[in-house]
Amino acid sequence: MKYSITILLNLILSLAAVLDAQEIEGEWSTFQYTDSGKVEVIYDLKTEGDNLVGKVTTNEIEYKIENGYVNGNTISFKITYGDIDVYHTGYLLRDQLLISTRYQGNTASFTLNRSTK
């Protein structure tokens, strides 16, 4: 009996992780303010099992997602901007992704909204 309950709980938790990963897939966007003005940043996210792949696009420049990982409703990955590695961690909360980045001793946080395009 105990063994059956453990198997059932593991199955439910595995299914929840798959559903969360599927909810992360898609196009997400935010706006950032630079010296040049307001810039839209688009995150195109896809999952392959527990791997996160895709790209980040801004000003028509694409950055490939590297070392991406999905675990339930959390994600992590990096993009390389010139010679700067920008590390991202995120948390899916309803229909938003809460993102924290770190790069060269700096940190930033922002919210991605699911794109309606």
C-alpha cells in the first residue's frame, strides 16, 4: 500500500513538472529602457524534456539560449552578449515569468508577459 502511494505521488509530481514546462513554452516579452530609448525584448522559449531552448531577440539581434534548464515552474539559462555572459533564472507565476539576471557583478530583475501576438 505504501509503495503504491509513493508511485502515485511520483507520477503526479512528474506530470505537474511536464505541465509547467509546457506552460513556459511560447513567446514572452518585456520593455527595457536604454540610452537609445524604449526597447522591446522578446524571449521565444521551447522545452525539450527538462532542457530549455530558444532565443532572445532585441533590435532585430538574436541571442541563442544556452545551458537552458526547466524544473517544474523554474527556469535557468544564459545568453552571450558580445563577450558578456548573462545568466537568467526565472519563475513562472500564473501568466508571467519573473526573471533575475546577473552579469559582470551586476544584477537586474524584470517581469516577462506572455505575448499576445
